[in-house]
Amino acid sequence: MITIGFLELNSISKGILAADEMIKAADIALIARPSCPGKYQILITGEVSSVEAALDAGQAASSSNVIDRLILPRIHPQVVEAINMSSAPERLRALGVMEFFSVTAAILAADAAAKAADVDLLEIRLGTGIGGKSFVTMTGDVSAVTASVDAGIKSAEGTGMVLDSVVIAHPDPELYRHLL
């Protein structure tokens, strides 16, 4: 099973330093990038112990700049695919959208949604170009999308970072062309 780790910093230069320390500390796969507004996000995957070691190293390298930290073991494989936008569903059906004020809330909700019902995650947008907000989109049968959105929102309710959600039973195909 895949474990995902996430570190968000309020400094791009310290974020780059933290990413370097994380790579040196453990056998992980790294996705790091600047985000809005002027933050740096470090997303990693690997075995639980490697992810923990890398997060500890990154946090130690830039502790005063860390905004958020997350470790999520046994992540649903679709979560990483949706972050990378590396898979497209065979068929587009009902559309679910969950919107958050934080990246970690979106990741938690996407994992819960993917595990709750038979849906295909389309994308997890992690705060870049949208003022630091994040959102998750998914498709599936109306009942599955509704159950997944409900589970995702419920999983992130305690964070105080849930903004909104919607299920569109019959989205226009033109809408999907703009989402994918």
C-alpha cells in the first residue's frame, strides 16, 4: 500500500531546502512545487517508515516555516493518480466536486471519497493558481458520487477547511471537456 506525506511551507526557498533534505533522508518519490499565495508544497509517496523519516527531515530543516503536515498511510491509489492527473475514466457520468481552504483537507477527503464508493477521481487540484484553495472532482453513478462526496466532506469536517460541495447528476459533456 502507498503512504502519502505532505509538507506545506510559507517560504519557497525553505521549501526547496526541505525537499532536498527529504530526498536525502529516505527512499521516497517526490512531487514538489510552489503554490499560491507564495507557498511551497512537498508531496511524497513511499513506505510508511520512509515517508515518516522524510517528513521529519523536511520539518527539521525548516520548522519555523511549516504551515501544515500530513501523513496518510494506505492511501487509495487513485489519489496519487488524480493529483498527477495521470488517468482518465472510461466513461463520464455524474460529477462530484468538493472544495476546501487547504490542501490537506482535499487529500483526506479524496482518499475517503475513493474508498467510500465506486467512483473515478478525475483531479485533485492542490492550491496552485486558485488562491490556495483546493478541490477534488470525481465521476460515477449518481448514488456512488453522492456517497463519496458525503464521505469526503465528513472526513474533512473536523479540519474547519471545508468550503463547499456539489453533485451534478447529468453534467453537459462540454463541461467535462473543460475539466479534463
